[in-house]
Amino acid sequence: MLLTVVLLLTSVVSAAGTIAVISVPSGAAVWLDGTNSGTSTPTTIQSVTSGTHIVGLKLTGYQDYAQSVTITDNATTTVSASLIALATTTAEMTNGSIEIESNPSNSAVFLNTEYQGKTPLTLYNITHGTYRVLVQKTGYQDWSDRISVTAGVRTEVYAALDPEVTDTTVVTTLPVTTTVKTTISRTSTAKVPTPWPSGTPTPASPISAPAIIVAVGFGLVVLRN
């Protein structure tokens, strides 16, 4: 009984098949039942349940491709597709494209100062000429280069951004010099001038006192007469 259960479980688990998908040209995105498988041709999709499924292919510049396939248990079903190119317009013949990738990804892209989107990014219908590509991301130094676009040619750009360098500020403490002003008192040796009057005695008048009295008396006599 146990052996029968094991065989039934093995049969249920292995009830799936494989799809091998190839295309010309290669590199087409593979879709299964309307969901992107995340792979591109050539590829193999494992563990596909038995029954009918729709395999789709998408590639830029080519018509979408779809095919119905029947999957059988424990078998590989092959899908081989020749993709049909879309009609080429005059603009596509005279213009080119730019494919831009960066490290790190999700970086902002500017073409001649005009924002275009974030990496990885492909710009289509770019007229022939020279352009300046600028790639920016926070925390990294700007990357820029001049490229030439040629009609009908895809120009590939890879930008490797360098991390920003953080400046380290070094604080240097300078010694403080204190200046002490010293005042020296000096005793003056200059002679002080002698105040006026000087110490020399004034000579006495040569007219004596008696003579003065006689002269006064004589004057009075004259006045009476």
C-alpha cells in the first residue's frame, strides 16, 4: 500500500514538461501565458504543467511572436521562431540610438542637460551628431563623456561612478602666547630749578634814614613860606 502511494506521488510531481525556446535573431524576451518569464532566447523553461500554453516573444524592432504549444509530461517541447522586422521608417534610417548602463545602476541620465531617465536606459531616434552624456547618483561623483551618434547605429555607453570623497576636517590648536608688559621705575637725576627770588640778598639803599628826615623837613618849610 505504501509503495503504491509513493508511486502516485512521484507520478504527480513529475507531471510536468519543459519548453525549449529559440529565435532568430536571439535575445527576445520570452513570455508564457501572458507573463514575462524573465528569460530571453535561447532559453529553457522548466516544470511547465501538462496541457496547452501560449509562448510569446518580444524584441525591439521586430513584430511580437506568439505560438500555442501542448506540453506533455516528462517531455521537452521546442519553440523555434523567425522574428519579422518592423517596417523601417525614414527617421529610423537616418537616426541612431544610445544604450546607457552604469555602475551603480538606477542613476539619472542627462543628454545635453536634459533629463532622460535612469539606467539601464536606451534612447531611440537620436539624430546624428555629438552629445554630452551626464550620469548622476547621490553619494557618487558625476560621470560625463561626449559621444557621437551615427545613423542606424546603437552607441553603447558604460558609466562607472566613483564614490564621493568626504573631506576630513583637522582642527589644530595653536599655543596662546601671553605678553607681559614690565614697567621699570627710574629715579631722575635732573636738577630742580631754583624758584624765584634767588637766595642772593638784595643790596641796601645807599641813602640813610637821617638824610631822608632832613629832606622832608626842608620841604615842609618851603611849603609854609
